[in-house]
Amino acid sequence: MSQATRAAESISTREALPVLHGLVLSGGASTRMGRDKALLDRYGQPQLQAMFDLLRQHVQSCFVSLRNDQRTEPVRAALPGLVDGIEGAGPAAGLLAAHAACPQAAWLVLACDLPQLQASTLEELIRARDGIHAAIAYRSAVDGLPEPLCAVWEPAALQRLSHRAKSAQYGLRDVLRSVDTLLLPAPEAGELDNANTMQEWQRLVLGNGQGSSP
């Protein structure tokens, strides 16, 4: 097969893929942080806005997930939002709301607290879509398991999550391990590290000169 033929087939495959939307998860309670981590300052703007701006460059449309009681919070209110429909489901609630809104779409899902994430990391996930795998995710450098909060969830994976949710099974890693997930090598060190406490925030962001003190 010639290089031109392979390129043509690749283009044809991509054109047949489900549309890709983006979702930044911001519905967490930030209990360990002691304040709303989505609003911590990064590059002179709220972390949630920075993540939204990064993600929307790579998808057809972009949304943030939020709890019902966060709808009037100013930063979230200024962005297209999808309200979680299930209490106590953790980040799965955001994915389920997204799937319910656009069941035929794929979703590139991000946690809002990945302060070192780079555009190239998102681009690699998107390039790996092949119309065969139910999800594309990075392999954790810590335990080798799929990283569900920086991943492409195709409709098949979201359908599996929706099915498991009927039995109150909301584990995202469990879903990715139960479907045909393409696992990519972990990106550069620290890119998928999240900040759940102020100590982690200071290590990941303030220590690298990427943000200002909240």
C-alpha cells in the first residue's frame, strides 16, 4: 500500500468518526483543597477558564460539567455548562450528563485541575482515534491503569458507563478496563498530576512559576 493510499484511508476513517466534543469536569466539592480549585489562579485567570480555553481549540464544541448548586457561580455561569444529574456519582456524573445530551458524540474529558497539561497531549489522544477502540487514554505512570480524566470517551465506552450506572457502578477506570481501550504511554512527567490540596498546588503550579498565589 502506497503512502498516498494510507493517507487517504486515514482521512476517510477520521471523517467517519463520531463528532468530538469537550468536557471539563468542575463539579467536585474540593474538600481537600478547602476552596473551589476550579477558581484557583493560573496564568492570571481561573484554572477552569484556562482548561476550557485549552480544550476548546481541539473539539467541535466545549462544555463544563457542574453541580446544580454551582450554576450561579460567575466563572461557570459564563461558560457553556452541563449540569450533573446524579448526586454521589463523582466525575461519572459529568460524563453521564454529556452522553445524555449528545449520545452519538465522543467526548474528550478533562479534570479541571491538571495545571501542567499541554496541548500536544490532547493532540496525541485525538490522533489515536481509529474508529475501533471504545476509548483512548493514557496509561498511568504510577500503576499502569487507564487515566480516565484526560481521555477520549467514544460512544461505546459511554454506553458501558451508562449501563453500569444503572447498578450504581460509577468507577471510570473500571469502565475503561472493561471495554477495548487503547492505552498510550504516559506523557511528560507531571502533566497528568492533579492538585487536590494547597501543598500539591504549590508544588505543581506556584513552584513552576505558572500561577499566582490564591
